[in-house]
Amino acid sequence: MPQPHKYLDAIIEKGIISLLIFTPLAFGTVQPWSIAVMEITAFTLFFIYLIKKILQNPQPSAPSPNPSSALRRYPLSVIRYLSSAPNRPLPSVLCLLFLLLTLFQMQPLPEAIIKLISPASLTTYQIFGNNPAATLHPISLNLDATRQEIFLLLSHAAIFFVIVSHYRTKDQVKSLVKTILFMGCFLVVFAIIQKMTWNGRIFWVYPVDVDLRNGHRIWASYISYDNFAGYMEMAIPLALGLLLYRAPRITTLPDAPLTLKIARFMASENITPYSLLFLLVLLLAAALIATFSRGGILAFVFSSLFFAAITRRRRSLKQKTGFLALLAAVIFVVAVVASWDRLEDRFADLEQDHVSRLSIWQDSIGIVRDYPVLGTGLGTFKNAGMRYQTSMSRFLFDHAHNDYLELLTDTGIVGFLLGIGIALVFFRNAYRRWRQKRNMFGKCIGAGGLTSLVALAVHSFVDFNLHIPANALLFSVIAAITYAAIFNVSDKNGITPDPIQVA
């Protein structure tokens, strides 16, 4: 009879897959109801994982402890887990410090302290508030917005923790990769059908704002093509990693002509799954280019170069990259050349859009200048920006169109350094371990995952995909997949190591 924790394993894995399907379909999870569903599901899966660990590892010497006392003790086990491996302590400490910073932004403080660490906040309260003198004030200009952002971050962190702790095998990791690619393919097909039959409503039933009735910005279930492009640019490298894993290594004929090598490949038993993956990558890349999102296209180009660069540094992968070079050539001819006129027009408009984004960034610098240390509060750019906006008065900007700059305005220099530090330390540790990885699956999926993270990191310089909950969740899941493929999937345990030594 299966043990109880086996059922919990199934619930966890199906729950994460359900989140990956639900979040992009729910208009990118930008509405309060969909955000609530995502957060409740994420926290539920986190607590189910904790319960599973309690059932899986009971205390042998304790005489049948009651569940409540076990739950009270388990946070210590979580802390021990975070500190048990050499690659985890520093990122964990930085994450904890960032969380404490955001919580500190919500704490009511005396005016003397506010004046010392955030004098602009005190000025704002004195001008716009009706509070008497000596009233306690928080650093955050909008407590509800900061609280909501903290819950969002915690929900993403919960899913990341569950994946890196629970996913240990190649099949588990591959199930998430396939789910992401399936959703990417579905969104592309749905976008095409919806464009062809557009009636002014998403899913043909959900009404949109009158300014969006022409459907120009709407792609699939996303309100903005930039956000749709953000999803595609993260999915494509994972497909490339899986494609690289499936690609055969033709090493028996080093001096044979290219035509003979191609003939050998065409006769391979892997030709069918490889061809399907090839078409999938082509479909996703063509859809990304068809959005004409300049940030998305530039991120795709940069990340593709990054993928080529890191895979060429591993001798065991270098022999497979010829097929990917052929794929890149096909994508360029089919997608870029076929849409060159539209692409030329889009990039010709760059100067006009550059001026509007530059104006937003200049206004944002004013926020940083007045709130340099701890910022205006996580998630409060909309509240702070109204006071500093100097152009395009017909529009109210929710975000800075630059995730790094918005992190700086919301959390100040301290939060910015912590956030960037978390990302850099995680990426450095993952890349170093990837360079030592011998298992072919871990190398290929790890390369794809690292490239996905780079793609969104580049796009974040000119957009706010990390503030779209569906894309932020996908980013967290891919980071966790990358970690699991590199650190958790064993090079041993019956898995045949790569016969070529690490480059």
C-alpha cells in the first residue's frame, strides 16, 4: 500500500503543473482574484511539502509526537536545510535580509528616525497627511501595496523552495520543462487563432478596455505583446536545452563529409522527437519575433549568443551545436527575413519610444534622489511616481519600464544591492556547478535554464516583466529547474556519465 507521502508527492507535482498552466491563461495573473489563487496554491503546496517531510522523516526516539508539536519544530529543519550546503548560505542570508528590509519598510517609526533615514517620506506625510505632529509613520508610502508585493515574493519563493527540495530526478525536472514548452506552444496557437477571429474580447468572451479593442497589443491571454514576448524568451532556451539533449553526437566519422553525417542523422531513431522539438523552437521563435517587441527580440538575440557561447565551452556539447547553428539559420531566414519590413518599422520608431522611456527613467531618478537609502516601499512606484512625473500627463505609469530602476526606487540602495546580490550569487554558483556537471541532461537543461534567466534579465532593462506575476512565477520556476538539473540530478545512481571529460 502506498505511503501517505507518495500521495502528497503527486499533489505537489500536479499542483506546480497546474500553476504553470493557470497563471499565463489568467491574463498573466495581473488581476486580484488570479493573484489570490496563485498565492493560495503556492502556500498550500509549500505546507504540503512540509507535512510530507514530517511524515517521511519521523523522530525515531520520540514516542509518537503529536502533529502540532512537529509542525512547530519543523521551521528549525528548514533553517538547517538552508544552511546545509556550501552553495546555499549566502543567497539564503541575502534573501532573509531583503525580506527583513521590506518588513521594516512597513513598521511605524518615530519622526526623528524617519527624518534621519528617509526625510522625503516625512515631507510627504507632512504635506499630504492630516496626522498630528509626533505621529508614527512607516517608510512605505502605501502599506497595502507593500504588503501585497511581499506576499507575491513569498509565493514565488515558496514554489522555488518546493521545486529545489522536492525535484531530484531527471523525469521530475523534464515534466516541468515539457509543461512550460506545452504552454508556450498552446499560447502561440491560441494567439494565432484569436488574431484571426478577433472580436474585441479575450477568449472571445472577456471584454477589454476600449483602447485595446483593436487587439494590436493583445497576444493570446496577455494584455501586452511585451509580456507575451517575455514568456516566449524564457521558454525558447529551455526548448534549446532539450533539443541539445536529444541531438545525437556524430563522433564516429570525424573526417566524413557533411552530407554523410546528415545522412547518418536522418537515419537515426531520434529523428522524429528531434524534428518535433526543432519545429517547436521554430514556432516559439517565430511567435516572439511576430510580436515585434524590440526588448523581447533583443533579449532573444543576446540570450541565443549566450547559449552558443557557454555550450561551445563544453567539449561534450560543442559536438552537438552544429545542429543548433542550422536551426538558428532557419529561424533567421523564415522569421526575420519574412517580417523584415515590419521589424524595420518597429525599430524606426525606437527614437520616439526611447524618448518616452527616457522621460520615465529621468523622473524615476528623482525618486531615487529623494529616497536613496530604503526607497519608497516595495510596490509603491505608482504612488511615488505621480509626484515626480513631468511628461505625458495623460498617462499614469504603474511601473518604471526598467525592473532594476524600479527595485532602486522601491527599496533604495540597500534593497537594490541585496536584490542584485541574490541574483549574482545564485547565477555564479549555478554556473560554476554547471561547468563541473558530467550528466548530459543536467548540462543541457542547465544551459537552457541559465540562458532563460539571462534573457529576462536583459529584457528587464527596458520593461517590467518581473512585475507580471505569471512571468515572475515562470522565472522562479525556471531558476528552480536550473538548480534541480544542475545540483539535484545525480551524475551517478545508474546514470551513465558523459564519456568526454569536462572541458
